[in-house]
Amino acid sequence: MTIVYLAIVCGVIAVLYGFVTSRQVLSASPGNERMQDIASAIQEGARAYLGRQYTTIAIVGAVVTIVLAVTLGLLSTIGFVIGALLSGLAGFVGMNISVRANVRTAEAARGSLQGGLTMAFRSGAVTGMLVAGLGLLAIALFFWYLTGPAGLLPNDRKIVEALTALAFGASLISIFARLGGGIFTKAADVGADLVGKVEAGIPEDDPRNPAVIADNVGDNVGDCAGMAADLFETYVVTLGVTMVSIALLIRADAGELMRLMSLPLAIGGVCIITSIIGTYMVRLGRGGSIMGALYKGFWTSALLSVPAIWVVTQWTLGDMHKLLGGAAFLDADRDAAFDAITTGATDTATPAAMAFTGTDLFWCMMIGLAVTGLIVWITEYYTGTNYRPVKSIARASETGHGTNVIQGLAISLEATALPTIVIVIAVIAAYKLAGIIGIAFGATAMLALAGMVVALDAYGPVTDNAGGIAEMAGLEDEVRERTDALDAVGNTTKAVTKGYAIGSAGLAALVLFGAYTTDLATYFPDLTVDFSLSNPYVIVGLLLGALLPYLFGAFGMTAVGRAAGAVVEEVRGQFRDNPGIMQGTSRPNYGRTVDLVTRAAIREMIVPSLLPVLSPIALYYIVTAVDGQASGFAALGAMLLGVIVSGLFVALSMTSGGGAWDNAKKYIEDGNHGGKGSEAHKAAVTGDTVGDPYKDTAGPAVNPMIKITNIVALLLLAALAGHG
Amino acid sequence: MTIVYLAIVCGVIAVLYGFVTSRQVLSASPGNERMQDIASAIQEGARAYLGRQYTTIAIVGAVVTIVLAVTLGLLSTIGFVIGALLSGLAGFVGMNISVRANVRTAEAARGSLQGGLTMAFRSGAVTGMLVAGLGLLAIALFFWYLTGPAGLLPNDRKIVEALTALAFGASLISIFARLGGGIFTKAADVGADLVGKVEAGIPEDDPRNPAVIADNVGDNVGDCAGMAADLFETYVVTLGVTMVSIALLIRADAGELMRLMSLPLAIGGVCIITSIIGTYMVRLGRGGSIMGALYKGFWTSALLSVPAIWVVTQWTLGDMHKLLGGAAFLDADRDAAFDAITTGATDTATPAAMAFTGTDLFWCMMIGLAVTGLIVWITEYYTGTNYRPVKSIARASETGHGTNVIQGLAISLEATALPTIVIVIAVIAAYKLAGIIGIAFGATAMLALAGMVVALDAYGPVTDNAGGIAEMAGLEDEVRERTDALDAVGNTTKAVTKGYAIGSAGLAALVLFGAYTTDLATYFPDLTVDFSLSNPYVIVGLLLGALLPYLFGAFGMTAVGRAAGAVVEEVRGQFRDNPGIMQGTSRPNYGRTVDLVTRAAIREMIVPSLLPVLSPIALYYIVTAVDGQASGFAALGAMLLGVIVSGLFVALSMTSGGGAWDNAKKYIEDGNHGGKGSEAHKAAVTGDTVGDPYKDTAGPAVNPMIKITNIVALLLLAALAGHG
């Protein structure tokens, strides 16, 4: 239990860091009156949107709560509610600090680039540490309660179900937040650009554009709040499923199980500390490279995590060379034991053999850190302005809109290759070290750095907003130049987070599937389910699972297109009815545009968000009706893998491609291929517009979608078995 | 053997039909001198390209022939050579008739719409019947030789291997032809449009554009020759793998096996006859609907095929109610028998139980016909100008290039849903009727209509060319209007063929995997290979298999972008060096552009075409080195399914999306949303450009890619087992 307390303390430290740092941010000057005016309009819009979004989600949440209470009992219901509330809280707090930091960043950038960087990054770090801290606290406190005051054994089915329900709560909120926020931000962004830049010929963020405030609100509710909820979900699901897998797969006495199950919490805890240390390293070097400054923070955290993980693993497990599991096994038995476990042939009631050492787990976690580092590197290659991919899109812009988009799509497709190969190698290596548990710990180590990764990402929308405020408030040109420089890096860091989240999902896929098969063997011991690829229901499940990200992507893209069209109509109407707007003599009605986008985003997010919740349930019942329960479970299991096999590629291609398009535009704006206003620039603006819903709406929402599909399947099993 | 003779006779009839009909086509007037000049430039370019393409493929083919001769022996080598030669021949003959029919169609369209339609469709029908006829002859004659003069039993391993090698020959040629032709046609098309329509402001097919002949050559070498080779491959692989599956999975005496293995040939034979009858039904009705005229032909063939299939099945099998298989089994045993077979637990040496009747097979084939009909219907919905998808893209064009592309991508993603659901239902229904053999017969019935489907497709490039020739030769405006009307329908029929080919691949996936597992059990009886989804090597195989279509698509898109860029440079150079071109006083150098595109296409096609050949081999050896042969085979098997699970979606989305973009442009050109020259039209041109490599390069080439990956795996097994 000491280890759980350590995790709780680290979680509290993260929250305290958030408090202290947000105080620092808020104590900075919010600029002149004009800037404060603009900022408060953004704040108002963001708060109004989030309020409505949460109200809608609350209705869905209440329905789900009732269903869970009836089918799975009180503890799972509490878990669900905690997960849902904290996921919402993470997004809410992140948004709140972000809408205050934007104007302060603009003000700080008047002083120096370093000033702007520090302000923006600090506010990002608040969000980052709150995501990790709240995530850790949610699981650690709940686990403490269940194994302590509630007196349950660590591998009690109730704990397994309650932790799964906690993850479900986080996932459910996050898919709504990711998608709703994503639709909002891109509908406003695309709509504002189309009618402003393209039609009216006024620059981006021009205060005469009635959609300009909505665009800035979007950065906060989509790229900040939505992203924070998503990463909170990824954090909770990854740590949760690692603990659940230990409970399901390892047979050991309660003390050893407790230690092993606490280890992910301890890792999460110490990595929060290393992340906090890393945040203080973000400082411009002599070269003045912003990316370099952010990397200093990231690499400090990552490198410090190596010894930290070793120390805490040794402390938790005691002996790093002791064979873990129910008993010590010879090396030769190990493969057979894993086979028995991974094929679901074992259930927790019979002795399951599994043998690996603490050192093995340590190396698995090093693999996880390496995957994180490699994904950062690959993402920078595909989305950074210094490398072939972005340059090739910029070059293709010279021959027009069409070739820009063709090259961007080519890069999107290509960008899936290296991350997939990295994930594949990591899966095999971790599996060979410690089986499914090894893969789970790899994913846990990846997510342990979430605080730092989210900090880098949440920094982006703040700088984006700061630039908008600088423009609208008519600040000096050099301020806008500085915020633009800060923002360009934001495109890469945003792409990094998405690649990182979906990469961890790829790693966790087998773990989630392992949990599914083990649950199945536990709940339905008499049922033989054939997960072989030669079972046609497995093929059916794979195909229908693979369809989900496509259908989901189609919904997301259509929603943005439709809502952006509505924005265009609205803005055209305002220009028409009030010619004073374009002359700069009267103020456009910003609120009406914000309100329009709010309603559109809420309306459009519901159906696609329910798709991954209802599809697995529908598939199970239909196939069971056609060919019996064994076929139903086989199809359902295959769907879980189908959704990741296809979702990984859809998400990676969309997020990398979108980032590359955006930076190709920035690369041209930096004076290449004719610079701003050239034909190449116009083509690049088209590519950027196409990439917007790719990278910020459809692509990132695939990650929570995959998780939801998996978790719903696990809960369905529990509900069918009548446990509660 | 009588049945095989029947098939051979039908194949000969198809070839005769081709001869007679091409005579009819050639006897029509080739128009005035100017038209003939243009047509001969196109002919020359097409012949030059195909000559170089075949030379390059011949080198690869020779290397593969040597490898096969060493590893698999003489019969397989002969099979490979036959498949390769006839695949090449199908493309060559199709191209040859197409480059002659184009000018005659233009001339006929001067008379009437019906005249143009008849001419274009007849030449398409020549290609269609030759594809089906040559495909059927290749398998039937080879099978006749092997079971007759060579004296082999129908299920001799040598026959299995030789038929597989035949399919490999067809596939290998077709991937080069599809991809090379696809790169050629779209590089020329995109390049010509960019520099002509966009930069110089001259209309499409303006003779002043130096890339205009290359564009027309592209239609013939890509959409006609490449498509014909592709469908030839699909035909041969589907019929071949059905026969191989019967040989592998069914235990019966030689006479019954012979009858069953001849059945796919007989089905192919009678459906050639029904397709020929259908071609005579293509006539404009009172409404004057071109699509309606083509549908009359298609539906006649499809409906006539129902009784034809029933009669020939009854004739072949004798008794439609007799249980087929080694012995009659009770219904209750049936599932267990299938299970044993499908899990690969059986090998051909032990009695394998399998029971279904001729009636069951008949219904499976009806499912295949239904899938074909539904895919036609779904494709028309997604790509026709009368329905929501295309209209939504046209509407989105009003707000600019970006929203056009966004909506097009959304439609691309969405268009995968219905075909997938149709395929999933077909797989389950056919499997429940007659197991894997049932699915195989469903796919066979789909492909039996290939003659008609290819006819509808090959009609497209002819009308496209006819329009070009009409423009360049300065024919009356109404001629161009007629050819444009004929061409618009071509976009849908082209999309239909691609959906149909990839849909049949989806259906055949389980059959190919069944062949793989059965081969594995035969060749390596002592090896236990775990194809369960909980085996990490299965996940690895699925992920890497899923990566292949993405990487392949990236190569294809990049190649088109790069080659189109080179065309733009070349044309700009010609305009600059010779100002007389734009004034219409001097003739541009068409040949130099054709030559440039030829070289680019050949260069760019090689690496991506080798990807599916080498990837399965590399994966097997790497995984075997890491974790032994059982893991290697598991990963390889999973790769086969991964490539279809992801390839199905990539191909469907690209081909439907591309067709929808193209027709959205045509819909605007018909006077909607401002018509030609409006801002919406410019945006739609961008969408069309983006859709070009989607639908004509990367998307369609995924189909042969999937087959190659599967067949290489089967041949690898045989080679590893040292058979030959």
C-alpha cells in the first residue's frame, strides 16, 4: 500500500504544480484594454461552448450511468462516474488556463520571444500536469479505496470491473470532447478562412471577420480541452488495463499481486516528477531554436525517467532478478505458460504459469520510452519544415491546388509506415521479454510521460490564440512574427501527441484483446471461442471493425464541411446586412457566430460518438442470433482488433498529413516558392484547409474511438455474465 | 472431361466474338484525314509505351521464371509463363482495338448518339470477351493438359502448384500493367490539365497543348490495357483458387473431383454466352438514357445467367440434391467437418468430411451474382450525378477548393461502408451454405460476368478519346456534347469495375487464406501454427499487411505527382521555346511529351510493384529468424488477411471517391452551381485532379497487389517444402 501512497503523493504534487504555475501565469500582465476585451470574448465563447457540450454529455452520461447501475452494480457505476467527471475536469481546467494564458502570451511576446515561449509553455504545462495528475489520482485513490476500506483482494472481479468502468467513463467523455471540440475548432477555422482570406481578402485573424472569435474559441475547446480529455482517457485506460491484465493473468499471492498492480501507479508517479523537472528546462538556447527549447524539456524528462523507473521498480518489487508469477519456472516453461495465458485457455482459478523478472519489466518500459522518442522523431520528420515531406508538399504547390493535395495525401499515406514498424518491433520485443504484461508495461511507460507530452501540445493553441489577439489588437508586427514562430512549432507538437496517443493504442491493442479473451474464459468457461483467422466470423469482425474508423472519419469530415458552410453563410450575411463591418466602422456580431458553431458542433458530435459504443453491442447480438454465442464472441473479439488495425493507419495518416499540409503553408509563408500571396501560397492554403479536419477532427478522435470499442466489449462480457 | 471441353468451346466462342466484332468496328469509317492523323499519333504513342512496358516486365518475368524453374519445377514454370503471356495479350489486344475504335466512335457520334454508343460499346465488348475468353481458355486448356495428356489426378499437388503459378503469372503482369498504365495516364492527364486548363487557359484536349496526345495515349494504356490485364488476373485467380480449394479441401474419388473442379470452368463458359447475348441488348431506349442502355446489357446477362448456372450445375453434377464430398454425412456432422477443414487441421491424406449439395452451390453462386448487382447499384449511388454524394461535393465546391476536397474525402471514406456490409453478409451466407467452397463459388459467379463488366469499363476510355479527337479535329460542337454524355457514364462504369474487382477479392480472401492453411498442413504436417488473434505474430502480420496498401498508395500518388510535375515543366518549355504553338501556327512536339511520360511511368512502377512480391518473403524470413518457423508462418498468414482488411477500404475509398469528384465536376459543367468557368467549377477541377491518381492509379492497383501477396505466400510454402 506504501506504493499506492507514493503514487497519490505524486498525483497531489502534479495538482499543486498546476495551482502554483497557474498562479504565476495569472499574475502576469494581461495586456492593454483592447487585448483584454478580445480575450474576454474568447473566454466567454469557450465557457459557453463547454457548458453546452457538458450538458449534452451529461444527458448521455446519465443514461449510461443508469444502464451500468442496473447491469454491473454500484462499484462499477462509481468508477464510471469518477472517470467521466475527472475527464471533464481535465478538459475544463485546461481550457480555463488556456483562455487566460493566450492574452498574457501575446503581452509577454511584446517583450521577447523567450517571454512568450515561457508563458505559453507554462500554461501548457499546467494542463499537462493536471491531466497526468488527475489521471493518476483517479486510479490510485479508487484502487486504494477498493483494496483498503472496501477490503477487496487486488484481483477480485469487482476491482477488474470497476477499473474498466473508470476507463469507460474517461473514454466516453473524451470521445464527445474530442469530436465536438474538433468539429467546433475546424468548422470555425475553415469557415473563417474561406470567407475571410479567400472571399473578402482580409488577413487571418482580422477583427472585421465575424468568425474570428469563434476560430480562437475553437483552439481552446478543441485543441486544448478536447485534447486534454483525450489524453486523460489514454492515460487512465493504459494504466488501468495494465493493472487489470496483471489481475487477470498473473497468479500470485495477494501481497505480490498488490505490489505488481501498484507498479504502474508508481511509474506514473515518478514520471510526473521527472516531467515537472523537465518543464524547467524549456529555455531558448544560443541558436534560438524554439523546437530545441521544447526538446530540452522533453529529453530531460525522458532521460531522467530511465533511472527513476529503475529505482522505483526495484523498490516496488524488492528483487529485480526474482522470477515473478505464482511460482518460479524454468525458462523453458515460460513460452508454454505464455501460450496458455495468451490463448485464453487459462482462467484465474487454475494455476497460470508466467515467469519474468523485474529486470525484464524494466526493459519493457525502456522499449516504451524508446517508442515515444522515436514517434517524436518520426513525427517531426513528417511535419517539420526542415525535411523532405513538408518541402515536397510546398514544392507541389507551385503547380497548383491539385498537386498540393495529391502530394499531401501521398505523404499522409507514407507517414504510417515508420510508426507501424516501430510499434511492431516494440510489440515483439516486449512480448518476448514478458508476454502481454510486458507489452502493457511498455505502454504504461509511454503514457507515464503524458504530462510532458500534453504540455508540449497544450502550448500550441495558446500561441495560436496569442497570434490572433496580437493581430486583432493591432499590436506591433514583430509580436505577430514571434507568435507565428512559436505557433509553427505547435503544429509539430500537436501532431506528436496524436501519433503518441494512437501509437500507445497500437501497443495496448493486444493487451486489451488479452483482457477480452481472459474475461471470456472466466465468465464463460464452457464456451469454446475460435479466434483463428480461418473462422469466417473473425474475418467478418475484422472487416466491420476496420470499417468503423472509416465511417467515423466520414462523419467527422462531413460535419466540419457542413458546419463550415454554415459559418460561411452566416458571415456573408453579416457582411451583407452591415456594410460598416468591412469599413471597420461597426463591430461584427461575434457572439452569433460562436453560437452557431456551438449548436452545429453539439448536433454533429452525437451520432458518430455513439457509433463505437453501439457497434460492438449490435455486432454481438446480430452474429449471436445468426450463429450462436461462440460466433458472436469471435466476431466481437475480431472487431476489437479490426478497429485498431485500420484505425492506426487512418489516425496516423490523417494527423501527420494534416500537420504536414499546415507547415507546408507556413514554409511558403516564410518566403519560399514565392511566399505569401503567390499562387503556390493559395494552393498551400487549400491543402491546409483540407488538412484541418483531417488532423484536428477525424484523425485524433480515432484514438478514443478505439478504446471505447474495446472497453464496451469488456463491459458487455461482464454484463452478459450477470456479474455486478 | 466433357465439361472442360464445353468451357474450351465457350472460350473459343468468346475469342471468335472478339474477332468478328473487331472486324465490324474496323470496317466503320475512321473519319477525315485530320482525325486519322490524330488517331495515328495516339496509336503510335500507345504502342511505343506498351512495347517499353512489356520489355521491362519481360526482364522481371524472366528472373521470376528462372526462380520458379529452380524452386518449383517445369509445370509451374509453364503455368507462370502462360498466365503472364495471356495477361499481357489481353491488355495488348484491348489497347489495339481501343486506339482504333476511338476515332471511329468520334466519326459515328457525328451521325447520332446511338451510333457513338454502339461503336464505343462494341469495342469495349471485344476487350471484355477477350479478357474472359482468354482467361477461361488459359485455365481450361492447362487443366485439360494436366489431367489428360499429362495423366495427373485432379488433386495432384502438381496441379495445385501449376494453377497457382498460372495465377501468379497473370497477377505479376497485371500489377505492373495497372500501376505503370495508371501512372502514365494520370501523369499525362494531370500534367496536361494543370498547364493547359489552369495556366494557359486553353480548353481540355486543345491541340495546342503538347501533352494532349499523351493524355489520350494514357486512356488506352491505363484505363484499357492496364484494366484488362487486371481483370484478366482477377478472373484467372478467382477461378483458379476455386479449383485449387476443391482439390485441397474435398475428398472424393477422381471422377467426382474432376466434375467439381470443372464446374467453375463450366460456369465461366456459360456466362460468356450470356454476356455475349447481353452485349446485343445495349441500345438507347425512348428516354435516351445512356446508363439505361448499358444497364439493359448488364441486367440481361445477369438474369440469363441464373437459369444458365442452374442448368450447367445440374448437368455437371448430375444430381442437385446429392451430398457432395467423400461420403454423405448427416447434417449434424457438417459443421464439425467444416471446422476441421477450415482450421487447417485436416490434410488431404485423411478423410475430410464436407457435405453440401449442388443446390447449395447454386445458391452460393446466386449470392455472388447478387453481390455484383449490389456493387453496381452502390457504385452508381456514390459516383452518379443524380444522387446525394456527387451533389454534395458539387455544392461544397461553391465555398472553394478546400471544401470540395474535404467533402470528397468524406464521401471516399463513407463509400466503403455499404460494399463492406454486402461482402460481410455474402461471406456469412455462402459459408453457412457450403463453407469455404461456397464462398469460392460465390466469387466465381461474380467473376463469371467479367466479360460484360469489362465491356462496360473498356467503353469508357474509348469515349474519352473520341471526345479528345473531336476537340482536336475541330468537329461540330454537338459531337463533343455527345461524346461528353457518353463519357460521363464512363466514370461510373469505371468505378463499378474497380469496386467489383476489389469486392471479389474481399470474398476470395478467406478462400485464399484457406488454401494457405491447408497447404501449410499438407507441407508441414508436424508444425503447429497458431493463427489465433492472441498470437502477437498474428497482430504483427495483420499490421504489416495493413501497411502495404498504404505504402503502395503513397508510392502511386507520389509517382503521379512527380511525373505530372515533369510534364508541366516540359510543356512550359515547349510554350517558351516555340511561341508559335500558342498562336496555332506551329505544331507542338507531342512525341517528346509521350516519351517523357513513358520513361517516367516505367521508372516509377518498378519499386511499388515489387513491394507485394518481396514483403511476404521478407516477413517470413525475418520472423522465422526471430522466433522460429511457426511464428513466421503465423505472421505471413496474418499478413495475407491484413492486406485485404486494409486494402479493401483503401481501394474502395479511392475508386469511389475519385469517381465522385470527377462527376461532381461534370455535374457543375452541366450548368449547376454556376457552370463552367465559375469559381465552383475551378474548385471542382481541383477535386477532379486529386481524384485522378486516387481512382486510376493507386486505388485499382490495390486489387492485383492483394492477390500477389497471397499467391507469393502460397508459392513460398511450396518452395520451402521443396516440392516441384
